Amino acid sequence: MLDTTALESFPSLISHGINVAGEISAPPSFQLPNSNDFDGFVKETIQMVKPAKGTTTLAFIFKEGVMVAADSRASMGGYISSQSVKKIIEINPYMLGTMAGGAADCQFWHRNLGIKCRLHELANKRRISVTGASKLLANILYSYRGMGSSVGTMIAGWDETGPGLYYVDSEGGRLKGNRFSVGSGSPYAYGVLDSGYKYDMSVEEASELARRAIYHATFRDGASGGVASVYYVGPTGRKKLSGDDVGELHYHYNPVTPSTVE
Amino acid sequence: MSIFEYNGSALVAMVGKNCFAIASDRRLGVQLQTIATDFQRISKIHDKLFIGLSGLATDSQTLYQRLVFRHKLYQLREECDMKPETFASLVSSMQYEKRFGPYFCQPVIAGLGDDDKPFICTMDAIGAKELAKDFVVAGTASESLYGACESMFKPDMEAEELFETISQALLSSVDRDCLSGWGGHVYVVTPTEVKERILKGRMD
């Protein structure tokens, strides 16, 4: 008999999904807005959220595990609304998700994914794989496709098959890969990441590469900045390696000698 | 993003005791991408007159070249440097000439006039002058700059204190703007000397 409890949405488990009359009640869903022009309303919400993909996140698999890094700036058009946003979300002790796009969308769906992963563990007495977790998220996001959510996330983790990395977005795309960078600063991060990448790197070398890639992206991209956070996921779980302020990192990589101006 | 936010800029000028300071950021960008971190936004017209041009970089360069040309002609004819008030009127009328196809620039003019009295003013893109006794701001970070200057400004500051104040106001404001920053450039002008300084700022 197929066990589908982990696939049902969370609130229905409380009401057991079946009411007194023996019929299965409708699964809970989000309320739609009462608007005359629903399409126009959705278009407007998409436009409101769109500038928020101003960010730089990256993740790559190497010999020792998975390295995940991100900046910490939130921008609304030209205004910097925060320099201290947590863009690497801890789904569970061995899986990380990155945030790019709408902050609310990413935070909500990552937490929802964490809940589903825990339910899977309890129902099946074993941890969910990175493949499975990313598929759960991708299916949910696909069902909300076209409704204006903006999510460009990477699911990185360590499971029984070793390190896993998937890119999942709100258009419904899901890609397996070894190296990803997401956000407006991603072209700059790719430049540094691709030229410095070697599979046989140590944890220190990989974390320095990730940090430098984020730093270069914050230098060139106006919508990225703040703090470069680097996380590592290995066989023993996830660990935060560094969180360096990018403003100070610049002078660490480019020391200034005082000079006179004519 | 509008045409005024295409390149990104931040400009501020402040009045002190018998001196003035004018400061700008150093970023030149193409929307979100940073192209240069050493772009000159403030230029000298003569030893006691400086103009900073914010907005579209190509228009600010062209407008600056035209102003230098007009000022040189003035120097030949009148055999003296232009007063800041006169220069401001010149800039204003040149911008209004292009009323229906304007230069996308907001100038900030700062100079020492008669008896070395400090003079600052700013204009919108079609030449509406705004004279101020304390400070003027322009650029994509202008709203942050208004707030910072309003709280940090004191009247009759000496040159060193004025430098500190204008630098802090500039750096804290551009740190809230994606499109400006990447260092700062400050000129402090007294009747006897011009001090040019580069500020170390956040490069993100």
C-alpha cells in the first residue's frame, strides 16, 4: 500500500482529510484576491517582486562536499532596504537552501519544505534525499506557476549517495548540476567560480573561492553587497564557515597605500 | 529605472565659514553593472568655482565641455573670472535653451563670490535654480543625502570640520543606494587653497 501521508499538504493531516459524512474534504488552498482584473493584478504583483532578484548566490560540489555562499543585500529598485538579510536558509541539519527572488516566497516555501522533509523522516524512518526534497519543492512551485511568486533557489545537501545540488525556480524548472550561481550578480560570480574551480580542492580552498566569487559579484553588481556568507555541507552536516563584510574584504584583497593627490 | 538613474550619481555641496565643500561619489555604472570606480563628476571652472554634474554621464560631460567653452570666451572678453552667481545663471539659461529636449543633468554649483562669500546652488534638468544657505544635494542618493545633511549640518563650520561632516553625510547616504558609491571625492575650498581628497568607502 503506497504511503502518501508525506505528499498531502500539512493542515489536512490535522483534520484527517475526511469529514463526518465520509467524504474527503477539499485540500486547503490559498485564497485568491477579489479583483475585477485578475490578470492585470497578477502582472502588477510580478512586477513588484521582480526587482528583488537583485542578489548573488552560488553553490558548487567538490571532493569534500558542497559549498554554498551568498551576499546579504536586499534592494527595492535603487534603494537598499537591508544589508543584513539571511539568504542561506537552513532547511534541516544536512540541507541548505539559497534565497533569490521574493524574500517572502523563499522563506515560506523553504520552511514548508523543511516541514515536509521532517514528515518524510518520521513516516519512512530515514532521511529524505536531496533529489526527493528538491522534487517536492519543484512540484509545489510548478503548481503555483504564473501566479507571481519569484523563487530562484538552490537545494544543497548531503545524503546517502553523497553530495547533492539542485537548482529549482518558480517557473517550475529543476536542474541537477555541480556548479550554480543565481541572481543579478551571478555572471560576475560565474567568472571567478569557473576559472578557479577544481574538483580536488580542500575545504579551505573551496571556501576562499566561494568568498572571492561573492566579493567580485558585490563589487560589480549594484544590487549585491553587505556580508559574504559561506556555508559548507559535508558528511557530518552543515557548518557556517565565514561571514565577512564585503566592504572590508575589498581592502583585504586590495590593500591601500596612502598617496598624495596633485 | 528612469534615464536619470541610468548611470547613478551622488553629489552634495555644503557652506562653511568663509569656505565651501563639494563632494561626489566615484561610480560610473550602466544600470546595475559597475563600469568604473574613478569617474570624475566634479570639475573646476576656475580656482574659486566648481561644478558637479549628476545624472546621465554623457550629458554631464557634454554640458561641462560647453560650459568651459563659454567661460573661456567670457574670460577673454571681460578679462576676469566669472562670479558664481553669474555662472549659475549661465548654466540655467543654457539648460532652458534645451527645454523640449533637455540635458538629463542636475548640476550642483559651488563657489566663492565677492569678498570670498561662499555660494552654492543646484538646478533641475531644465534650469530651475535653487539657492540654499546651507547645503544642496543631487543624484540617485539625493533623498538619503537630504536626511543625512539635515541632521549633520551646522552653520559656520571651519574647513576641517566641514570636510568631516560632508564626508560622513556622503558615505552614509551612498551606502543606502545601489547605484552610487564605490568611494568618494571631496573638494574643500577656502580663499587661500583648494584641498582635494579621495574617500575610502564601501566598494559594494
